[in-house]
Amino acid sequence: MSGQYKVAWLCEALLVSRSGYYDWKERRRQPGSRQLENTFLRARIREEFARSRQTYASPRLAHALGCPGRRNRIARLMRSERLFARQRSKDRHATTDSRHGGPIAPNRVRDLAIHRPDQLWVSDATGVLTGQGWLYLVAVLDVFSRRVIGWAMSPILDAPLVSAALRMALSQRRPARSLILHSDRGSQFASAAYRHLLAQHGLVASMSRPGNCYDNAFIESFWSTLKYELVYHHRFATRAEARTAIFDYIETFYNRTRLHSSLDYLSPITFESKLN
């Protein structure tokens, strides 16, 4: 019919818009191979984005899908699906009090080359705000694999809390007595109880230089990731609720599933398993 009469006349006679006619005509066409591939890829993107807990942007999502060379295409499809990775926040709760009379260990990690697990651990504390007040989290991280190997939580940031996190790490790894454990200059890490625990297991203490956050950059990076991917997107009514969410994030997602660009886009546990 449209071949015999002008489309504009037909649309006017049938009281339809020309754009509506062309949309109808386009939908009748069989989808091409690229359109079919995009449909399949969109479904995989939505599934993998949900598995990442809405944290993966296009570079990490492309690796998760096994097609790192299609990053731009995946970014375009993510925008069309209105899938946007969670954004970072600059909020930070200070937990370091270096105004104490405890001993300060020298910085032993500068220019240190890391070649194996259990060569260098780093530890630090952070605070998570809940409806009941602050919940403090201390973590111990193996720099080689970025794996969180020890952690502990409490409403009070003190020496027993940092010791509990270290004990968990020691129970899981049993490292050699030459391992270096780096922290900031906080009073908890300079306490007699914590230093006794280090000496008991033959661990070598190391501390950051004053006012230099880069000396403990690995654990600071983990805090940033934890806050950006979990904490800043939840309002925890109770400390128990925050404990459950943090436990799930560390043990279920971060250590086992989350892809790390510094580990060739593997999770910490997968990266360690490939060493055996």
C-alpha cells in the first residue's frame, strides 16, 4: 500500500503519526546478528552486575564476562540499561591517635618487594556508624593476595580488638617468624598486649611515618572499597546488623568473588589457589 501512496497521506487518513508508522515497520523486521548479540549481552550484563552487588563498572564487568576487549561496548549497553556502579564518598572517620607514650616501630616496608603470601601483612582500624553508635572494625590483610585473613569488630576500639583480629589471622595462616606486620602509629598497635602477641609469634613490627597515609595504602584501599561498595549504601539500625553485613561482604564477596585489577582480575582466594 505504501508503495502506491505517499506515507504521509496514508498516515493522515488513518490518523496515525509517521514516526509511529516507522516504529511499527522497524519492529516487524527480523533482528540482525548484532542486535541478537546485544540482547544476549544485556542479559549477561544485568546478571553479572547484580552478582557484583552493583559495584562493577565497565572495566571490571568486561573481565567478569570474559570479554575485556569489549569494554566500550559494555559501557554503552550499561548506560542503556541504566546500570551505574556505586560512587565513592570522601567521608572518613578518624581512628588513629598517635599521641601516646608507647614505642614506635620503624617503617620496614619502604621499597619492600612482595613475592609470596605471608611476607607482609598490614592492619588498621576503621569506624562504621550505626543507629546505636560506632562499630569499630580491625582487619589484617595479606598484601600479596589482598586477602583479608583476620578481622574483629567491637563498639570499643582498644588493644583487645586489634589483638583479636591478629589472632584470627594467625589461626588461619600460621606464618613464618620473619613476617612483617605493618600498621599506623595508633595507641592500640603500640600497646603492651599487642606487642607481646607479636613477640610471641616472632612477627616483626613496622609502623607508618608520621602523617603519611601512603605507608599503609593497601589497607586504606581496602577500607575505601568496603565503604564504597557496602557501608555508604546502607543505614544500619543496629551494630548487629552492621556486623552481619560486613561479615558477609568480607567472607562471601570480597575474598571469594570480587575481581581485583591488581590480581589480573582474580579474587584473592582464586589468586592464592593458582600458586599451588
